[in-house]
Amino acid sequence: MSVFDAILLFLAGFLSGAANAVAGGGTFLTFGAMTLVGVPPIVANATSSVTQFPGYITSTLAYWTDIRHFWRGALLLCAISAIGALAGALILLALSNPSFRVMVPWLLLGATALFAAGPWLKPAPKPGHEAAVGSLAGLLAQFVTAIYGGFFGAGMGVMMLATLGLTQAGDYHRLNALKNMLAVVVAAVAIIVFVSGGVVAWPQAIVMIPGGALGGFAGVWIAKRVPQNVVRGFVVAVGLFLAFYYFGKG
């Protein structure tokens, strides 16, 4: 890893943390930076899960006041999420880099479209209810979302928030707290699989994680001064660039 690569990865980690703090979508930046410096796509995808994990933890802790009221009722969703994430991560490891590379531009396009539609996918407020495990449809929806999260991950938060809004009770903040809690489960299981499979690029991860931590802190400052739509537009542009970059590489 050259000095230029290290600087690029650190900046990607920083921008990823800032983007996640303001609008989400940081995975596009870490995944893209690693592929641009020559990390194979499966390894880049797995390593992105590692670099994003601290942010999932801190976001969940920030919602602890809400989570402590419903965490027991959400254990079934956690179990479903773990099983789905395990399946998605194992599917990824079963693929070769060329096979996954063919899928990447389509995955990026889908995730970018999902991220761009995020503001319209936010669940409608349902005051007076707690987020809780709901119907069989809710469990199935979370299982599918967890498979996607274990397999690729970009846009998982938006997808999960949308499906939880359709299938679970609770106002927006309780649903967002539940989403963060489930994201920790999905990411933790995927990371265990990826580390066991030896597909994590630790030097690159070590460079990006401090950048992500600083970016997350700076994101609070950015959130107060830069319109969220501007940050969202930047992340969408990065997603589209990466998608067409991979289409161009064949």
C-alpha cells in the first residue's frame, strides 16, 4: 500500500463517517476507494463491513434510551437477522471475484436508487406505539434484508427502515433505533464470517477506521451547516460513478 493509497483510504474513511452521520451511504465511499486502489471486490466489500461496524455501534448506543424499552421483544428479529446475515455472507464467500465483479455494477445501481429514494421510504409516524416484533411478513422481510446486508450491505439501512416501517409498530425514532440494533447484528455476523474466511484487508481497514471515527465526529458539524440534500447528492453521484466504472471495466 503506497502513501497515496493510504491517504485516499483515510479520506474515504473520513468522508464515509461524515456521510453516515449526515445522510448515510458511507459504504459507497469505502467500497469504492478500496476497489480504486486495487483491492479485489469481495475483499473490498468484506472490509467495508469492518470499517462501518464502529458507526453501527455508536448509533445504537445513541438510541439506548429507546432500545431498553423494547429489546426483549426484538430478540426474534435479531435471531432472524443473524440467520439471514450468515446466509448472505456465506453466499458472498462462495462466489469468485470475477463472478461478484459482474454483479457489482447492478448491486451498486440498485443500492444507489434505494439510497436516493430514502427520504420517500421513511416510515410514516405512528405515535403511541412501541417498535415491536410484528407479523410473519415482518420477519420474512427482515430475513431478506439481512441476507442482502450480509451479502453486500450498501443501502441496507434504508431498506431495513422502509421494511420496518411497513411491518412494525412504532414512531420513526423507535423504528430507527430498532434498525440500528438489527444492523449491528447483521454486520457482526457478516464480519465473523468474513474474518473466518480470510477476506478482510486489515491494513486498509486499519487506515480507514480512524478516518471514519473523525468523520463521524465532523459529521455533526457538517449536519449543522451543509444541507442534507447536498450530502445525499454527493453520495448518489459516487454510487453512480462506481456503477458505471464497473460497467466500463466489464
